[in-house]
Amino acid sequence: SIGNEKVRQVYDDVLAAEVEARFADAANNATDIDTAQAVELINEWQTSGDQVLGRYAQLLRLNFIAGMSMEQVSSDMNLTVKTAYRIRQQALVAVRAELDQRN
């Protein structure tokens, strides 16, 4: 129904804004990362079969999309917090590089 579609659109907009804010915060307020493209890329990485990209995707998905803290992410992925932050930084650099290459 139209009502449900509107609710979903509002929810999607709110979720997109939240994810965008999380990306911007982690990327040192670099708001030039297109959230929709980044999420699409993370989905591609998750199904790519590449271990490194899969790990990046898992970490970014937990942190930005699920909204878990880096402490929760590190615990969930069985990493030290320091390692989780290092991987997140590498993943953000990779996201930015890939999106820059596509645009």
C-alpha cells in the first residue's frame, strides 16, 4: 500500500542519513563519499570471494550499517580494537579510491 511505501521511504531516508553521518565521522568529516555508492560497493565486496575485500565489507557493514561500536565490531570479528580501527581505515581508503575510480 501507499502508506507502507511512504513509511519505508522515510525509514530508508533516515537510515541513509545515519549511515552517511557514520561514514563522514569515520572519514574525518569527508562528506564526499556517496553513501548509496559506498553501500553498493560494500555489497559487491561481500560477494566478491576476495578475502581482504570481504573482511573490509564485513567490518564496514557492522560499523556503519548495523551501527555497532568499534569495540563491538572488534569483538564480533575476533580482532583487537587497534586492528579493527586499522582495517576500518584501510577499508575507507579503499572505498574512496574505488568510488573515485568509478566517477
